[in-house]
Amino acid sequence: MTGNLLFFGFAAVLIVAALGVITSRNPVHSAMFLVLAFFTSAALWLLLEAEFLAIVLVLVYVGAVMVLFLFVVMMLDINTERLREGFTRYAPLGVGIALLIVIQIGHVIWFRGADTELVARPEPRPEGYSNTAELGQVLYTEHVYAFELAAVILLLAIVAAISLTMRKRPGLKAQDVARQVAVNPKDRVRIVKMDAEKD
């Protein structure tokens, strides 16, 4: 009973946060609503006894992706008026997709309530079980090459995001190391002799 109350409470907060992401006029407020949605999604993963996925959702998406998104929103010149015009144009498509998702969730709930074999309920694990250890054993033995490849791709994505953010634009100050090394101290420093003042 308590698990159901927690699930419906977190689900309600998640729906409100998702609506705040798409309806907020300020991009920074949308990003904050998205952070709230990630946190409530992590709570739902905890209710499903998937602790590793919950902590990865918080650390990776909230701690890295959302911070990078905020930097992009603040550093790039985004025309918010143009984005608001596109919202009304794509609203019918968004409503249709939302209704489709609601219908799919309704079917899943109906199948679980009917106790059919199509939807298997996860059995509770014993007290000493750790899905993090199980995932680590599989990840670093059978899928180690795919894991390393994903790490390289993420590194390339970080470098590309930084290069796109720091692209050349008017008014951007850049450091010229060659000019700094070749500078003459006499052109930069002027020594002025002044008489000492007496009290």
C-alpha cells in the first residue's frame, strides 16, 4: 500500500515537471523542471529496486548533462520568441504522441491487473542482492569493448560541445601566446620616479 502511494505521488510530480518543461517560457526554468523530472524518475527507479539506474540518472543526467545544457542555454544566443512560435505549430503532434503514450500505459496497467503472462511482475530480491555488482560483472567482462567505445564517443561529444560553444564570434577575446612572448617590457612598463611625501 505504501509503495503504491509513493509511486502515484512521484508519478504525479513527474507529470507536473514534464508539463513545466514544455510550457515554461524561460529556458532556464525549463531546465530546472527537467532536473526535477530526473530526480522523480530516479525515485521511481528506486521503487523498482534498480538502485544503479537511479544513481546513474542523477549523476549523469542531472550532474553532467543538465549542467552542460544550462551552459549552452546561457552562452548561446537563443531566440526565445522564435521558439515560442514553434510551440503552437507542433502542439497537435505533441498532444497526439501524449495520448498514444497514455493509451500504452493504460494497456500495461490493464494487463498487470488481469494477471496475464504477458507482463511479468518483478520478484523481490533477497536482502544481500546488489544489482550494481551484477551489472559491473557483466559490463566489465562481456561488454568491455562496447563500454570503452561508448566512453570515447562521449569524450568526442564533450570536445564537440566545447568547440561549438567557443566558436569565433564578434567580441570574443582570444589569447595570442606568440604576441605575449614577443612583447618588449619597455613598451608595456613605464617607471615613474616620485618624491616621497612627508606627513
